[in-house]
Amino acid sequence: MALSVVALLSCRTMRQNLGRPTRSIYLGLVCLSLTLHLLLALFCLSVLQTACVIPTSSSSFSSSSSLPRTDTQDHQSVSYSSSSSDVSSSRKLPMNPQNDEHHKLNANTLHQKGKDSVSGATEKQKKVIGAGKVIQKVKGRSKLEALFNHPLYNLPHPELKEDDWLLRVKASEDARDTGSEEEESEDAIHDSQWQSASQEEGYDKITWTSDVETHPPWLRFHLGISRWELYNRKDPNLAPLTHYLATQRILCAVQKTGGTQLKLLISFPNYGKALLKPMKQTRDAETDVNLFYFSDFERHNAEIAAFHLDRLLGFNRIPPVTGRLINVTAEIKEITTDHRLSRTFFTSPVGNICFYGQCEYYCSAEHPVCGQPHVLEVSLAAMLPDLTLAPRRSWRSPWRRSYSRTKLAQWEKDPAYCDTVKQTPPYDHGTRLVDLIDMAVLDFLMGNMDRHHYETFEKFGNETFLLHLDNGRAFGRHSRDEPSILAPLQQCCRIRRSTLLRLRLLCLPGFRLSDLMRESLAQDPLAGVAPLLSELHLSALDRRLASVLRVVQTCQDQHRDVIYNDLEGYEEEDDQQLD
């Protein structure tokens, strides 16, 4: 710019001494110089702006192996024996990863007419999955990390015996049928490596090994289930499992039988399965106060939030759940083998792809599930082991509601109802009663009134934990609390000491439950679209937690034997620090 000023001064001097033609030439040169200086300045500014642009998700996430991968990237695949009798003895992973031919973009399976829309959906899915993990990556040490480092979340576990595991991989000598010496020597040479005999179209044909480290995430989850918990919070398999659910290619989708509302059973190429619940209403839609609990929609984000809340409470009794964006056309409509489901697909007047399936309630053209136009938010929950391998028993909850608009259940009419329950097996001994009260606390915090049954694994008998399944009707109302959900605690005045101490801990400013839930849910892939729970729902958690502690305090004021001590060696002073 200084050169431009000098040039202007020189121009004035030359005007006085030179003729008109000469002045015109010099004036043109000065104008040219000014133009060049302006162009140079603009170029410099553009360079500086380009250097500050944040990389797109496709470039920034593909370079880090710690961040989620999309379906277009390599994944190790596994095969699963179709015979249920030897599943636990022959589940193995490949020694060498397969190529990624079957992980190409789902848009390749679409008709040409919807190709552009589907491609856009895939890009959106990649960005959302990446966004959820970035939040987790940049947090560093946080309230969530501090909570899980607290002694209450690192208590010693009893030593597990062989019978305390739900499933075990059989050793080669146990799994081998009696045969010739030649067959036995061949088995020894191959060290139990086995090629899947499955000829089903689409499933991976992979060699499995007996090495636990090579098992796929879903199988590690199954093998990690014990008598006392569904998973260990410190299990390094949890992150790969949720990533697997959020990114694995969907091979098949069929409607799951049973239940009152639409849900799908998803199959993956390595024989893994997941339970899908679709988005049916927006996150901020609050249930109408005039609706009964059994008339409410199920919510996909409630399933996700319930898993995170159960983990924060230290229960570990809900199967891992993650959010995902799927393509309704490519990942359901065009691959389903369920003819009843496929007949319910239609295109809405605004061009969205919709379906409604067949179920007892809300499966009609008036209550469709629709993509935008193809993209749909869903929750995916890891499936429990097949019932042929690990049978479960369903128990009717003693505090089950009447599911009638006019009638009341017995517990709603009898204040001394718990005295009868305490004398009834299996609530008359062991931990079953406090297990049920744990579940009531969880349900009250998330406003779930739909707990009519619960399940346990038959193998463990009555000495085991309760499965907290089917939480889709939770988080429906934030403006109103339902005290009747706490009836087991109010009527029995009994609670685990570990549960009470954790509830007190979650009331402290450094471990506020709403803050922990906000941080934990930010790790889910769908947090890249919008927060899984609104701030009103998060603040309701703090309010309800205070209500639970008030009920416990009332019980302690009126009764002596309120606390069930399950913490041997945990000092009494620790209780006082949390008061």
C-alpha cells in the first residue's frame, strides 16, 4: 500500500512537467499498479481463510482408528454355526480379514430413481456417527470419568466360578465327538480351526478359531454375561460392540413377533443380531397428560437413554443400545424377507418412504414410520443369547398395573401389600426384593410406568440379577413425576446400601446426575443430530433423584431395618460423607 501512495505523489509531480500524452501513459501505469496491489491483497486473504477451515467429517475421521468407521470401511466378519447344539463350542473368528466388497455403500442396492437421495442419506449417516465420537474424544477427564473412578464403582466382585457364567466355550477335547485317531490328530493339527458350513446367502463364510480375542463383539458380549451382571463396565468390548451396532452392514430386517408396537429384528453378515426400534415422534414431544401409560408410543431415544442411565446407576442390567441413522429403502424395504412387512411400505404425499408393519397397536397407515425421505433414526439393542442356548424365565411383577382405565391393582388399594410379597417366594429370601426395588428406582427416574414383567436367566435360578428390558415408554413426560412407580420402595422400605450410596453420590454437585447423563449421551452417534434428551428431561432426573432420597429418609425415620448391606468392608464413614 505504501508503494501506491508514492506512485500517486509521483503522478502529481509529473502532471506539472509533462505533456498530455505522457501524463496519460503514466496515469495508466499507476492504475495498473493499484489493481495489481488489490489483487495481491485479496489473494492473501483467501489463503488465510482456507487455512482456518475445519476439515469435513469424511477426512478428519477416516484418519483416526479410534473413531467410528462407516459401512464402507473394513470390518472383521465372523460366521456362526446353524446348529444350536454346538454353538458354544465352535464360535470362532477368521484368522484373516475378508475384503470389504460387502461393505460398499448401501446406495448400490437402490433403484436408479432414488439414487441421489440415498447417497445423501449415507453421507449424513457418516457425519452423524463421527460427530458422536468427537464429543467423546475431546472431553478428556470429565465428570463421567471421575464417577467411574470413584470407589463405589470399583468395588471388588466375588470370584466367579464355572457355573456363574451364562455361556462358556468348550475346550477341544470336550467338544470333539468320539472318532478315529486320524480325526483326532487332524483336529489337533488345526487347533480347532473350523470353516463355517453355512450356505445361506449373504452370510460370511469365515474360518473361526477358539481364541477368545478373535470373537466378534456380539459373541464376546454373550460370553461375558455372568450370574451378577449383564456386562462388566470395564469390559473393553463395550466400545467395539456399540460401534459394531452403529456401523455394521445390515443383511436382513424382519418384524419381531410379539409385543404391542412395531420393532424389527436386524441380522448382520457375521450372525450378529440387534433389536431395532424406529423413531415415531420428535424428542421434545411430551406425552399427552390425558393418555394412559398403555396408550403411549414407544421412543427410540428412551431405549438409548435407559441404557446410559442404568449404567450410571451401576446396575449394568440393560443390553448395550446405540442410535443409528438407517436408510429405510436400502436397509429395510429392499432386503426384507418378511412379506407382511414389505406390503406395508408406501410413499407419502411429500415423497417420504414409510411403513407400518403389523402389530397389536399403532401399526396402521395412520401411524406410519417415515424416513426423510429415506433417512430414519433408530435405536439398536444388542440381542441376548438365543433362548435355545440360554432360556429365560418371565416373572409377573408384584407391582404390575391393572392395565385398565377403571380398575386398580391390589397394591394400589392395600398399603400393607408388601407384607404379603415378603412372604411369597422368591421375595422371601435372597436379593430378589431389593433387585425389584432397584428396578423401581430406575423406572421412577425415567418415568416408566410400563413394567409389567421382568426376566431372569433360568440357569442361575433365583440367585441372579433382573433384566431391565423394554424401556421404550420411558422419558415420556418431564413436567410430571409419577410417585406410584416408587410403590415397592415406599411400601417395603428396603434398599441396597450400594444403590443408596450411589444415589447420594449422584446428588453431589461434582457428580450431578443430569450432567453425567448429558455427557454420557453425547457419546451416542445420534447426538450429532440432536441431544438424545432435552434439558427439561435432564433436570427432571435431578428432581426425581431428590424425591427418591426423601422416600428413603422417611423410611429410615419410621423403620430400623431399611438398608440391605451388600458392601462388606465399605466403611460407615463413607456413608456420612455422602449425606
